[in-house]
Amino acid sequence: MNTTHFFRPMLLTSALMLAAPAMANNWMSIYQQGVQGDASANEQAIEKLTTASAAAPEDLQLQAMLGAVETASAKHAMLPWNKMKAAEQGLSKLDKTLRQLNPQDRAQAIVTMQVHTIAGCTFINLPDLFNRFDEGYALLKNQIQSPAFGFAPTAAQQALYSCGAKAASKAGDETLAKTWQQQSAQ
């Protein structure tokens, strides 16, 4: 298994969290360090997000961040079966969080967008053996094409465009990738 690109950092969600300043202040830097940092930073993020999500099990954003950080911990595991276990544990949490969303709840539109972005960016960066790229790409594409997207903060739109451009490029749709990359730079 090629682990060179296993779970690339997910910088894109930091801008998305601007829509929820309280959470951004409390958890975003921990989340960022967890998906981008070394094994120690990842371990600390898992510990802190586990405690926070246990205290607020209804907070789907925290649950999604924890799932993404747990998934990212696979890049630090030495043995292949430990990599799989870590990735599957995080993916299971992301899947559960996605199932708990109610896309028809307009009051949860920002939460849905945030969770879909975290999950989508995580899924598109997984190795092909997980078969999650199409699902991640669909999550990102659906959020960009949704009517609520136009009402999202500019930073959130840029984050989605950037991650979506990466997915479109990986899918071979260079025209869409270029369009979305240009949108993310505005």
C-alpha cells in the first residue's frame, strides 16, 4: 500500500468553520493539528476531541472532526493491519455522523455543509482500496450545487471549491477542476 499520500492534510475545513466561531475557537486548531501534524499531535487531537465529543454527543461537527482525525491516524501506524483498523474506526464515525444529519433541516444547513466537507475531503484523500472517492466527490459536488451554498460565508465556499477542485482533478474533469480552483481563489 502506498502511504506516501495516505491521508493528505485537510486544510480546507478551517475556513468552513468560520460559520461556527465558538467551535472554531475551541476545536479547529486541535483538529488541524490532528490531521496535519505528526503522530504526537494526532494522538493529542484524538484524546481532546474524544473527550469533547463524549461531553457533546449531539455535536455532529465534533463527531466528524474526531472521525477525520481518527482516520488520519492511520498514516502514523506502522503495521498494515493497524493502519486499516485506524482508518476503519474513523470512517465508521464519519459514516455514523453522516447518517445522523437531516438534510431537510434548514436550521442545520451549516452543520450539514461542514460535516459533508470534512467527510468529503477525508474520503477523496483515502487510498483507492477504500473505494470512498466517489462518495466524497458526490458529497462535495452536492454541497457546491445546493441552493444553500450561495448563502454560506465566502471562506466556506472557497474551502468547498478548493476541495472540490482537487476531487474533480482526481476524477479527470479538468475543466470543472479549473473552474472550481478559480472560484476558490476569489
